[in-house]
Amino acid sequence: MTDDILGRRAGRQEGVIVAWQLIGDGMSRGAVRYRVRELRELHDGVYVTGHAPVTRRQRWWAAALTAPGRAVSHASAGAAFGFRPWEGAFEVVTTAGTGGPRRRPGLLVCRSLTLAGNTTLLDGLPITTAARALADLAPSLDDIELARAVREALRLRVTTCARIQAMLLAANGCNRSARLAELAARYAHLPIARARSDPEAHGVELFAAARVVLPRVNARIAGEEADLSWEHARHIVELDGPDFHRFPDEDLRKQRVWEHAGWTVARLPTEDVYRWPERLFAAAAPALTAHIVRPASP
């Protein structure tokens, strides 16, 4: 029976088991001590089964299970959701309560009075919502870093502008980031969720800030998906990341298909979107200067 209890827990938690859960499942303290005696201990009372190297997901699970009611948060949550990569020497969790952060080996424990309603499960992992993680991270990020994190969260569809705005309305002072609120309002009507990469999303943001006609994002043209396109001008801008150099033949094949269908195509390295945005506007110039033909009034 004890093997069944341990196996079920390990199967649901990436191979991570914790003493307080096993006791709650009906195992005696003596049985728990006996069963974990040869397992690797990641935190006090938290163990991992097997002999393979510990994965990042196991580290998140182990951190969340150090005590009941804890949730992966801040930089760890950003990494788990995928909108802000982070490799630290410790994981961050938040629990309900008051007081400042407390450091333990491999762990930073934060406390919050507004955690209720701001947690969720990510493939079973207790974690703060992506909107709350953005609010928690905002004070430590500069404007460029925060904007990119928000775009990535929207692009990956782990949150929405409406969820961010609702979270901020209910937040207390330390989590009510004015910069995050401004970004949520700015991005609310932009097609960022259609972007396949942040350069595409940031490109749309730059066009919106310049108050020019916005492109369609990843629309299918002649059967092929184009990064940014303006139908009124029959013009496409392809943003070439590292994969362009790995698969140039495929990208050029798509370009020939579009050109055969009567479209013009400009190509731009993704790095230029950040470093030289004027080059993005130059690549899009045929669409930005073209006259938009609207149907005549009846």
C-alpha cells in the first residue's frame, strides 16, 4: 500500500514526493522515513525519485511542495510559463501571510496578503497566475525588459490584457504597477497573440506607436504563412531569425510563391527590429505609403 501511495504522488508530481503529503495520505512517519531513506533530498522533507539529473520542472515542484499552500512565483513563475527565461541558483515561491522574503538553501519564500485568487495550476504545478507573476516581476525589470515579458506572455497566451487589468484593479499598492497597467492598455487591441516570435510582436507595437496602418500577422497568402503583411499594398515583410540561415531554400521558395502571386517581399534580420527600427519602417515603406483603396459609398 505504501508503494502505491508513493507511486501515485511521484507520478503526479514529476517524481517529487514530500513527507507531509505522504503522512496526509495515510502513511506513518516511520513508513515515510523508511521509504525515503535512499532518495535524494532537495529540500527539508522533499525528495525526488529515480537517479536521473534533477530537471527544472522537478525543482519547481520541490519548491512549491516545501509547505502546504505555496506557489511558484516571481522569476520562477516567469520561467515556468515561458515568458521570461531565468536560471537562478534558487527558486521563488509565495505563500499567504505577512513579513519579508526569507532565504533558504535553494529557495526564496515570499509572503503576500493578496495571494488568494492569484494562483492556478500549470500541468498540476501550484503557481501564481501569469498576470500576477508579471506584477511581481515589474519592480525588478526595466521598461524594455517588462515590455518584452508582457508581449511574450500575451504571445504565448498564458494571460490576456483583460486578466492583467482585472488583477491590477484588485491588487494592493506594491502589486499595482503603473507601467504594467500602461502596457496592458497599449497592447489590448494589438494582434500580439498571433505572433510567432517577439520580433513580430514588437514590430506590430512599433507600427502602432507610429500610428501607421498595422500589418496582418502570420496571415496565409497563396497558401504560405507570412510574418507581416499589408493586403492593400500586397506587400510582405519577413523577419529572418537564426532559422533563416538554416533553411534558406525553404524561405526563398515561399518568397517565390508570393512574388508569383503578385506580392512584393522585403526581408529583415530580427535583430534590426530592436536595434534599428528605422530599417523595419524602410522594409515596410511600400505598404506605409500606398493609398488604401476603400469601396465607393452606395
